[in-house]
Amino acid sequence: MNRLRKSALAVAIAGGAAGAWFGGSALVRDVAFAQQERSVENTREQLSTAADLSSAFRNVGKVIEPSVVQIQVRKTVKGLHKGMPFDEDMLRRFFPNAPRGLQPAPKGNGDENGSDPSEEGAEGLDQEVGTGSGVIMEIDGKTAYILTNNHVAGGATEMIVTLADGTQIRNAKVVGADAKSDLAVVKLDADHLLPAKWGDSSGLQKGDWVLAFGSPFGYVGSMTHGIVSALDRQAGILGKQGYEDFIQVDAPINPGNSGGPLVNLHGEVVGINTAIASRTGGSVGIGFAIPSNEAKFVYNSLKTHGKVTRGWLGVSISDVARDLPKAKSFGFKGPSGVLVEQTFPNTPATGKLQEGDIIESIDGKPVKNVLALRNAVAATSPNTDLKMTVFREGKDQDITLKIGEQPEDLTAIASTRGQPHGGSAGASASSEALGMSFTNPTDELAEKYGFGDARNGALVTRVQPRSAADRAGIRPGDVIARVGNTPVNNAKEASNAIEKADAAKKGVRLYINSVDGSRFVFVEPPQQ
């Protein structure tokens, strides 16, 4: 009997354990399901936030698209490669690695008679058609003002502007164009147009959402999105006289987007799409836009005066940060600033700035680099007094000068700078420790290196590859005018001064004249 009770008890205990196990398993499943359910709900809430972003994109499109236009341009040009819609030199600066014949925008479909857009006219002139974009920035009665790129509208002989609703306007005219910023203003007469709103590009930061609008490959009304990848980019596409301070974006920008707006999530224009870095001509995620603050300055000048009037100092300059040893040779210990390499005669800088000055601030605002200085001076009206703090002769000094008006073409000034004049010939000397040889300038050597009449100094005739002089950027044809603070009249004096400076151990600062201008270089001690 006892055995039976024990057996029954064991069965009861086992059954209870089994029931507990099954009950516990069900509880675990219930808990896991509840967690999954909460996860789904949380994710739905997150997706709602993502949907809000999509809604923001849609709303930006509704705000800006009525102001975006397509611009078909006909230009009369001479000697272009067939199939190129714009000036080939300009185009290849925008697509430097692209194959010949690449277009920034698709060719038009021909004129009303169906002829090819490339038509050779009299005296070898070609009629070329290209397509770009623009954005209406202002309405004055029935007149609308459109901002676009100079490489789109500059030099146009005929334009067809297509509005967002498909209406085509043929009375558009270029008010003004500026090659240095690659911007142009076009005006047209039409009813019921909406202007876009300016945004503040100075508030942009890396990672900000941006949207690009335009007519890539002729697809009118296109919109792409991305982020600000970088700021203050110099892409080298506008030449030495150009003003580049680009916003780099990864929003797809393709041929035909040129001149269209780059917009923030408030529906404000913060840039003008201008160029892409590409080996194929298509977007690879690196696009460039002109900041709206710069574009607004140029827009107002072009609209009001038909041209851009910029402030000017009359100096050749370089970044301190790019060559700290050179800056330190003047006793300067700061990490940034702008070194005055040369002052041009009869300019605002004459008698105010000196070669070797390091500009630290303008009107109390720090100047970190050449880009900041050029843009600040250019945006200053001529005849305005500008206060500067410069590092000179071991200490900070305050100077005030009156800004001048920048000449239309600076090449004439550049072509006269640093040209040698008169001097003795025949002597020769070398500074082998630095990896260069030099001699006295002669008329024959002046003609060979193209710098005009000879003058006092030491003409560099040879630079050894991978030497200290080579690394400093010294090239044959350069004329050494000063060693440290010591002027040199001939090759012997230059050699003696270099030796006295103990350049082989300490390095030496040289002042160089060349056909490209005058500059300081610091030749660091030769590598052992």
C-alpha cells in the first residue's frame, strides 16, 4: 500500500513538473511575442519619422519647383569641337578627365526646322545649342530675374526658357554675366511667376540635408537629395582669377543641372549647382555649388550694374598654413594667416603693405587663408577704408588702406610683375648643398627664360631633382633677389649670403622673381 502511494505521489510530482514546464514555455513565448510587438510598434513610430522626412522633401519640392526653369541656349562660337554645346576650354575645366566630345547637357533636338543644333555659319562660326537650368530669384512687376551659370547663359545669342508649367518664353535676355564666379542673370517678361527665397549659406554644416533641382540630361523638373559633404572647396575650375568657395554635395548633379538651385529643408536657395567631379561626365557623388551668400552679392551687382565691381588690394599672397617653415622664418608663430608675397606698384597696397607682411585680421575678424581674404576684399566696395592687423618685423601692427576697384583683367598686371631689368653678366656660382646652380642674368638668358630685360640678382639655371631647392619649388628661370633680408645683386653675392646663412644646416628664406610673379620660398635643410 505504501508502495502504491509512493508511486502515485511520484506520478503526481512528475505530472506537476511537466505542467510547469509547458506553462513556463508558454510564458516565455508570450514574453517574446510581447517584445516583438513592442519592437514593431516602436519601428512604426520611427518609420513615421522617416515619412515625415519624405513629407519635408515633398514640401520643399512644392515650394521651389515653380521657380526652377530650363534654359536652352544658342551661341555663336568659333572653331568648337563638333558636338560641344559650350566653350570647350570651360567645359574641360568642369570635366577634366572626360573623353573628348562630352557634353555638360544633352544637345537640343534641333531648331524648329529639325536641323542639327551644330551649324557652321559664315567665316567658320558655329551655332551651338546647350541646355541648362536656372532659378527665378526676383519679380518686378511682369519682369522676372533668373540666376544661372555664366557657362550656361553667358554669350547667348538666343534663349528659350521653359517654365515649370511647360510654358516656353523666347524674350529672355542676359542682364549680365561674370566669368570669375561663373554666374549670370537673365530677365524675361511673363505673368504669374513665383520667385524663390534666398537662404544663408554661412549656416550650412557638413551633414545637412540639401536638394538639387534642375534639368539633368534634359529631364525638366528633376529633384535629387543628399547631404553637404564639405565646405570651402576649391576645385580649380574657374582659373587663377576665379572666385571659388564651393559647397561640396553628394546629391546627384548631372549635365543640365548647371544653374539650378541647391536648397535646404526650409525651401531656401543656399547654392547654385555648378560643376561635378567625374571621369565619365555623370554624377559620382561629388558635386559643387556656389554658396548663396556669394551668389547673392554677384546677382545684385549684375542686376543693378550689368557687371560685378570688386574690391582690390594689389598684392600677390599665399597661405601661411601651407608653408609654416616659411612663415616661421619671419618670426611668425601663428598657425594661419596670409603672407604678402608681392605688392604691385600704383595700387591700394602701395606704401601700406610690404612684402613679407602676414595679414592676420580684417576689421577685427581673423583671416585664416587666401580664400577668406580674397572673398572679403572682393565683397568690399571700392574707396572703402579697410583696417588690417599685420605681423611685420616681429610684432603686430595696425594699418588702414583704401580699397581700390579690381581691374577687369589682371593678366596685364601679372605679366609685368617680377620682370628682371639690367645687371652684370659673366660671373657664375652655385649652391650645390641646396641642389641648385645660378649665374648672373644676361640678355641672352632673359630671352631664353622669357622674363624680359635682365636685372640684378642670381638667375637659377639648374635644379637637381629631389633636392632641397626642388622641394621648395625653385625652378630654372627663377631669379633670386634676396637671401633672408639681404638684397643680392649678382650670383656671387647670392652664393655668399646663402653660405653665411648656414643654409645647409638651418635652411634659408629666398625672395624669388619669375615670369609668374614674385614670391618667398623657404628652402629647408637638405635631407641627410
